[in-house]
Amino acid sequence: MARKIALTVEKPQRQQTPLDLLVDDYLASCRARNLAFKTVQDNYGYPLRSLFLPWAADQGITEPSELTQRVLDRFTARIVSNPISEWTAHSYIRPVRQLLKYAERMGDVDKAAVAQLPRLNRRAPNLLTREEIDSLEYAADSERDKVIVRILGDTGMRVGEVCKLTLNATTRQERGPLLRVNGKGGDQRLVPIRPELARRIERYQRSRPKATSDQLFLSRRCMRGEYQPITSSAVRQMLRNVMHRAGVNKRVYPHLFRHSFATEALRRGMNPVVLAKILGHRSLQMIDRVYSHLNTDDAYDAVMRMLTT
């Protein structure tokens, strides 16, 4: 998770400026496009409201038209001077670029300047092998945890999507079983799974503790002894425990399964359009940005598979 930084000392509430109103309008536009509330709040709202606007206020900048290239370069330099990774700096500056494009479209500025993005070091992420996923599943204490590990490893689902799986989440079509997934922004999709995993999910569902919730995976609350839907933080803690028992010598977290699944799928020649649909991405931009670590050997193998089949 990106580490949040503070650029200025918190100050008393001030009167809204035209620049503040522009940010409010832009975030409302993001919500109107049906982006997930958490995405708008954390990925857009935090950098703009907690970093960019306080910095602009300190600089005496109140109007969108005052955001010249020199001004934006000072903001970018301020961000990258902090002890944060280039990826975190990138995530803080990118919303400012998008804000300025929005301002230009809305006519608030004639020609928007560009907030320069720091150069990223395209290094390969630390991925899980299929053998390590098997080891993690084997080391899990309960069938619930084993099934969660297997779903993460075999589908590339987000941890929040796994937690939101409901009873009767499995369905079947002519080609085989699928999972009904409630994704970001209210999107729904069907994710293919192996018949063996579908049977395990259905067996777990029959033996699952009774509860008023229709969510598939439950967690017992120690204070009251009641069963409630499992949370993303509970899954993260479970994976940390399983990681140590399995002897996997790398940091294991839910999104690592997603990266590992997508990388393996691309290396085995899966169409990126199909992969984006399975992962719940609305465009190929995320695929291109995150999985650019695939090397020329991967490209060569993909071409050879195409030419020899």
C-alpha cells in the first residue's frame, strides 16, 4: 500500500477557492463515471485534497489558470523530494495531470500545462509460483482458508471481491463452471474456474456455519461468538500466518496472487483482452502498465506458439 505523506502543517479551515471547487467538480465527475467510491476517495481524493490543494494554498495559488508549467514542476519536485518510492510519487502526481485535462475540457483553462511524471524503474515484481500457491494452501488451517487461497491463486480476483462472494456464487455454462463476481464500481462478471474448485466451494458452502449473512466466507467474532462476513484485513492476516507456516520466503499479500495470475496468463499466451475481462479491468491500460515487466523471452515464446500451432 502506498505510504501517505504530509507536505504541509495542518491549518485551520479556509474559504474554498476556485481551485478547490475545480477539485470537487472533478471528483464528482469521477463518481458520475461510476468509479468505485474507495478508488475516488483514496486514489484521487487523497492526492488532490490532502497534498495538492494544501501545497497550492501555501504557494498562494487559488485559480486554475495559475497552474503554469513552472508551478507544476515545483509541485512535482516537492513530491519526488520526499522519501517515497517512484511508484508512490507517480500515483500522487497522476491525478493532478487528470485534473488539468478535466479543467481544459470544461473551459477553466485555455491550454492546460502538464504535471510531469517521475520515470519509473520497470522491475519485475516478486511473484508466486504455482508450487508456492500449493504450499500456502496446504499450510492453511481450515477448509475456508484453503479455498480462499485457491480462489486467489486460480482467478486473480481482488481480495474485496473474494470477501463479497455470496452463497450460490458458482454457476455453470456449457463450457464449465464460473464464479459470479461483484467487482469495483458495481460491475459484475463471470470468472472461469476448474470443476474441482467449483465442487470444493459447493462442499464448503454446505458445511459453512449458519449465519444471517448471505456472504460465502465468514469469520467468528471473539467477543460475541457470532459469525460475520470475513473482511479483507482478516484475509491479509491469514495469509501472513500461512506464509510463515508454509516457509514461503517472500511477503505474501492478496494482490500478489493477482499479479502472479496475470503474469502467468500472459506468459502462456492468453489474449490481453480476455485477461482484462477476467480481472475486471475496463481497459488494457492497467495490463500494459503493470505487466510491462514481461521480457523479450516471453514475447519470443508467445510468437513461436502462434507460428507453430
